[in-house]
Amino acid sequence: MSDETRIGTVLYLFDGAYRPHDDSVSQAERWRGRFCPHVITGETRGEWLLAAGDGGWYEVNKKTLKLCGRDTGDLRMYTAQQVTDRVWEDIHRTALLLLIEKANAATLRKAADAIGYHPDE
């Protein structure tokens, strides 16, 4: 999480149920639309308080950005950069994996080196 996070910062909650069907926008824009913005409106010692759309608020752990309270499961907030990264990963991961499956040994070695994978040979 950024040291710049403070009251007024926007964090995003992923809405897995939201399925935008606007074909006039890119796949990335459709994915980005699944992240709902919420503004930090206050704080406690260890939590950010974010305005919720229903007039309530979310309490979010400052270190992990996980939602606090009962029945929140693994729900967490994302910074703007984390949303950008997650959208890129979700869009490109499958295509990259398919290319890796077809890659020759030289390409696989380059990929392994790029991600820090150094198996015993």
C-alpha cells in the first residue's frame, strides 16, 4: 500500500457480481468497471473508514486493506495501481500461459530467468 493513502484517497472494492455488457468499450474498461470506488472519509488507529453507497461505511485494515467485521471473508480494497495491475493480469494471464505452453526451450529459459525461476538442472 502506498504511503500516500490518506483521508480523501479513493480505494476500490471488487464486485464479482457486476457484469458490464457494454460492447463499445474495451475488455480492460469492462474489467475496471467491476471495481467500485469508495472514498476514505476517516480513520482510526488501525483502520480506514470508507463511505459506502448505502449511507454506511466500510472499515478497512490499513496494512492489508482487508475489510473488517463479520462475514467479510477475503474481501479487500485495492489502490488505483493495484486495480490497474489486477486488470492487466486478468486480461493477459491466459494468453501468456497458452504461449508458454507452446514455447521452445530457449524462450522458456528466458521466461524462467525473467520471473526468477531457477530450477536445479
